[in-house]
Amino acid sequence: MKVLIIDDEAKARNLLEIIITDKCEDITEIHKAEDLESGIEIINQVSPEIVFLDIEMPKYSGLQILEFFDAKDVNFQIIFTTAYHQYAINAFKLAAVDYLLKPINILELQAAVQKAIALIHKQKFSNKLDDLKKTFQKLSLNTIALEIPKGILFASYDDIKFFEADGMYTNVYMKDDKVELICKPIKFFVDQLENNTFFYKPHRSYLINIKHISQLIKQDGTYLLMNNNKTIPVSKDKREEFIALVNQVFNL
């Protein structure tokens, strides 16, 4: 794990480096800066996980560090080091991990480092979960999750031919003539796919993927022949609407 020590006093920087090297085995790389401006450059170059930051320095106080970053870009933990107690409240307002008074107490230093490491691991885990969530959100644009008895089936919308009501259950007809029984009523899928224009409800018991229609049959009623040879009825209240739409789109 990488750390950066920002302190305008060379003696303080070197002493802290010695203590960290000797007492903090999780720290594998140490960088040093003599003022806030050069410290910012190092942060941008090496991306340390922990920054030990003195408060009283020439030109810029350590408390001004967040003036150089957008909040979303702060991916390091701050441990303030100072000889002055009065800065504690302001330090913690900046969400610092800890506040160490000089001369540095070794046990307090070790505790602060472990606290920072725990927060870093927690943040990395949180970031991984956020990334996974974003991936699933992208996946959901083209994929539906179906709860089957043995778990969850992820299926492409294109692979679903139609949904068929079966009481409080739903049969999902898929490519390769597979049928999955889902423990949810068809209304659940009608609501879920309301904004997906490829799915249409021609009858109270069916929700179809119009990509899989093979034929419109007008004989003894109106039916849709799907490409698996299953016939789907079109209810009376949908018949004129559907036929008019097909005629309009295909210039019949």
C-alpha cells in the first residue's frame, strides 16, 4: 500500500517515514512532499491510498487540500499530523480518518493506519459492487431475469417467443422449444415489459414477442401463428387495432 507524507519540516517527514517503515508492515511504498502543491502533484502521479498531512505549512494549509480536487476524485484517506490541538474539529469536518498530534505516538499511528486500511478495503468493495450493478443495469437492457425453481435464468428478450398465463403461474416459451414455468402471474411480465415495444398483449392470457410472429390468420376469429407453430388468439377488443397497425406499417 502506498502512502504520501506532506510536511514542510524535513525532520518531521523523515521521522514519520522511519516509524511507518518500522511499525506498519502493510505500507510498502512511501512518498514525501515538502508542501501542499508538490504533494498534489505526487497524488496525481502515484495515487497513494493514504496521505499523512501536516496542517500548518507555508502558503497552503493542509486543511485546504480539498480545494484542489473534486469530491468524486478523492480516492485516498487523510490522516492529519500536527502539533496544534485546535485544528482537530476542522480536520474531522474534512472527513479525515484520524488526527495525530506531534510528537507521533506509535500506537496511535498504527491504529490510524489500520483504520484507514479498513476504510480503503470497504471502499474498494463498494466500488466493485457499484461496477457490478452498472454491468447488470447494462445487461438488463437486453436481458430479462426469470425466477425458476432452481434459481434465476437470464434470457435475451430475442430468445423469448411469448408468455402464456397458467393461473397464478406463467409459461415462458423460448427458442429451441424450451418452456419455463415461472412462479409469477402474466401481469407481472406485462408490467415489466410495458416499455419494451417488441412485446404485445393480443389476449389476456398471452404476451408475445412480435419478432416471432410467422402469420396473421383471419379465419373463425383472428389468430397469430408463431414461428414454433403455436397459435395465439387475438381478442375482439384488440383485433381491429392490431390489423390496422399491421396494414399501416406494411402498406397493405
